[in-house]
Amino acid sequence: MSLSLSALYAKALDKAARASDSPTISDETQELIRDTLSDLVQLTSRVASLSLFSSNEILEDISTSDLVYLSLPFIRAEVQNRVRTIDRDDRMSNLAQVQRHLNMYTSSLETYDIVPETERVLCGQQPSSIREAAKRREVKIRQYKAEKDLRTRIEVIRRRRRQLVPEDRSSGDFNLVASLLLPSEDDAEDLETENILREATLLLLRLFYAQACAQLEGVDQEIQLLHNAPTQPPLPKPPADERRNKTKDQEDTWKIDAAPELPNKGPLLDPHGKPLQPFTILPASGSDRTRLHAQVFGPGHRLPTMTIDEYLEIERQRGGILSTRGPQPEAKPPSSEQLAIDSEMDGTVLGELKAEEQRHKDEQWAQYKEAHPRGAGNTMNRG
């Protein structure tokens, strides 16, 4: 058994509200968006088959319960704009669908004269096309105040109907539409209730009209930007099979050249890692091996005259290498300290000589201090 129009629309609006509160990039959100679009397409087909709206009718001919379905193109544009795209062509195709839905919505409201002429003129002004900053700012402020006034009036009507005002505006618009599908259980089926519901629906449609005009401006700018964007370079294609991957790995691998002219068949390295016979390390690719072979012993090439171990041994003998092995020589004390130590060696000829040398040194230092008293050379601050 198929759902009624209101039940199907309520189901789609609930999915759209949940998708708007979730990250767009996730796979779960995209699956929810696809289901929502499928329900909205089915709903659009059923509304068209029932001929709820006709160009020969005026606004007063449309029943209050059917007015809410005029918002269907705007809701489809909102959901379609959240579809995840990868490249530029997909994004431009998606924007074209959003643009078509928004134009369909604005034209339907203009057909039934739902939007007053003053609001239509105000929403039709595109701030991006105004060069003067002051006028552009003034238009944006007027559009913002008009949208805020519509929202305030809708909230007042919802409070009269004893409905809670949604705090989150992103999913709140979907909840606002859902609340207008059927009267609440506490409302009575009378003329006053129908008038309140009709007023709230018309205000919501005018609010969506202002949002649609602003979105159309943004969509036009994005499409123009994508048209002028440079073409993306083609992505590199992965290897066709595992054989190509294996060949590439072999080309990047370096291994020992198994040349037949080795002097013996013994090991190349001893247990300590020292080479026992010459060997060559070359890439596995044949083209690279040929190129590197051609560069060996080219013009200006100098052959080595000794091994690295021989060079290090010569440097060690010359003292150019500091070794931390073995006992380190003790640091010699300064000459003045060594003289004081030697002068204390009583009973030895060296001790007497050093003591005399120490006494002579002390006497010279005393004569110098007497001839040069402290501060004698500093005359810069004297009068």
C-alpha cells in the first residue's frame, strides 16, 4: 500500500533533516541523500499526476493543505546541493540540476503572486553585481532584515499553534515544512485554524523565495568559476597486472653483479664485514646496468692508489685520528703550579733550585707591585 502525499513528504523531510545534521562526505549521509531524492522524485510525479497546481488557477483556488507542496522544488534543490561530487564535470552537472529546481520554484511563486512586488524587487537585486561597496552593503542589510522579519512572523504563528521553534536553522527549515503538512492534534478543524495554517505556509514560501534568490546568485558564480578553471591533468593509471608491478619493483632493486670473472668462488665478506674480493652493485634493470657500465673509467677518472683501511692507518700514524681507547695522558698543570709543587720538594737539589726560583719570582712581583700601585695608570677620571 502506497503512502499518502503528506506521509511521503514527511518521510522525505525527516531524511533530509537527518542528512543536513550529518557530515556530507560520509557514505551513510550520501546513502540517506539518495533515498531522500528518490522519495522527492516520486512525490513530484504524484503531485503532477494529481494536477494539484494549474496555471489557470489563482492563489485563492489552491487549498490550504496543498499550498505546502509548492515548496517541493526548493526542497529538492536543497537536498541535491548536498550530493557529493568528485571532479569538475560532476559538480557542474549537479549545479545545473540545483539551478533548474530553484528557477522552477521562483517562477511558480511568481505565477501565483505569492511574493509581494517589493520583496520580489529586493530579492532580485544581486549584491555581487553592485560595484559600490556602500550600496552593496545596504542591499545585503535590507535582504537580511526582510528574511529575519519573515522568520519572526513564522515563529509567532508557530507559538500560536503551540509548536516549538527549532533552534537549528539548517534542519529547521525541513521541520518547518513538515509541521505544515497536517494540523497538530490540539488544533480544531475550524476556520481560524485554517487561516493560521495558510498564513504560516505563505510566509514560509516567501522565506524560501528569498533564500532561493540568494542561492541562485551563488550557483551562477560557482558555475562561472568552474567554467574558467584550468583543466585538471589526467590521473595516472595503475599498472594493468601484477607482472608490471613485479617488473617495476625489480627495476628499483639493486643487487650484486654476478660477473664470471671473480677470482674465486669464496665469500665476498668476512665475518667482520670486510670485503675479501672485489664486487659490483648494479640495478636489476638491464638498461640501467648498461648506462652505468658505460660511465665507468670515463674521461678524467682517477683510479684509487690505496684502500680506505690503508688511508685510515696512515692518518692514525700521523696523529690525525683521535682514539678513545687505552689510558689517556693526564693533563699537565700550569707552569706556576708546577713551580710551587717542585719548590716544596725539601732535601733535594731540584727542590732547592725550584725554591730559589720561586723566591726570585716572588721578589720580582713584589717590586713590580711597589713600582705600580693599584690605580696608578687610571688617570681618565682625575681633574
